[in-house]
Amino acid sequence: MFDLTMFSILLPALAAGTLVLASHVVMGRQVLARGIIFIDLAIAQIAALGAVFAATHHELAHLPGSGLWMPLLFALLGAGLIALLEKHAKAELEAMIGCLYVLSAVAAMLLLAKDPHGGELLKQLLSGQILWTDWPALMLPGLCTALVLGLLLWRPALLDGRAFYPLFALMITFSVQLVGVYLVFSSLILPALAVNRLNGARALLLGYGAGLSGYLLGLWVSASWDLPSGATIVCTLTVVCALIRLTLARGGKWSQSQSGR
């Protein structure tokens, strides 16, 4: 059963998940449409590398906001490189994105190799600490999410052009800080896959519903059974999205069989 303490912890965590989903469901559908599935994992890992770089260089760690602008700078550089690769090596783009992910992951490991707290920092960046999110930490991500969504409502075509990459990098940077690399990838791809065969507003609404259900269930299970929050949400999000995908597939087959009679 929920008590007030659990509710006070889960509410800002759920708000963080909602903020992440607000931009990621839309952008995840664009990622699938472009066929660059691992761009989110790569950019998230590159942003995490920026956070590691800031944390391991004391001259940067003392600068105001270095834990945010350094990951953002890395993410923007990574997004720019991927945009350049899309222009000149599109046939091999997915493989190159995978290489960028691996290189940024091992670079972070090398930077943290001699740091006594390196393992904990790396775990935090990968799995996140969404359960311990507080309201002040949501203010700047919330403002940026509202601005980006407003921009996309005004100019939806931005998703189809090269402006997609810097906007994507911006949202990924905030998301990694809030929920970690694994949940960033899951929030982008799983709801988008669940409704990939649908179009228009129905697809977005169902994608948001799938994402919120997965987050809510994962947070409840994590808090109730004292499990790692990020890993638990990835599992519940996978189950919810898989069930929705199977339900839509069975419904489509049933409709086809009815129309064929």
C-alpha cells in the first residue's frame, strides 16, 4: 500500500518520466522513420561521456553548471558528427553510430579507471536515479521541453530536416541527467515501436499512454520491493509496450479476417 512518504517520492519521479516521454515519444517515431535506431543510445552515451569528462577534470567541475553544459556540448558535437555522416555515408550510418556508442562508452570507462568513485558515477549515468528526483531538478528540463514541443507544434517539418539533430541532442542531454542512458533509449524506442503501425494523433496518444503506464508501474514495483528504479522501469515499460504491440497486431488481423468474409 502507498503511504504519504512513498507518494511524495514517486510524484516528482513520475513527473520526470512524463517530461522525458513528452519529447521522446515524438522523437522516437522520427528515429524509427529515419532508420537510425541507435542514435539515441549513441547520443545519450556521448552526453554521459561529457558528464564524466566534467566530473574527472577538477578545473571544469568547479565551473557553474559544468555538469549540464559539458554533456550538452558533447551531445551537440556527437549529433553534428552523425548529421555529417548521414550526408556522406548514409548506407553505413547505423554501423557508424554503433561505433560511436562503443567508443564513447569505453572512453568513459578509461576516464573513470583511476577514480575511486568511478563505478558509482558510471552506474548513475547508465541506470539513473529517477526515484530520487526532486522538483527543483525538473524546472530547467521542463522549460526546455515546453519550448521544444512548442517549436515542433509551430514547425513540425523541423523533425524531417537537419534541425532534428540539435533538438534531439538537447532533449537527450536533459533526459540522461534525469533518468540515465538505459531509460533514455527505452523511452524513445519502446513506445514508438508499440504504435509503429499507427499514424496521427492516435499513435501519439497511445504511445504516451504506454510510456506513462510503464513508468508508473515500474516506479510502484521499484518502491514497493526496493528494486533499482531504472532497471525496473525498463522491464515494465518493455512488458507494457509489448502487450500493446501484440494487442494492436491481433486487432489488425481480426479486422482483416472480418473484412475478408
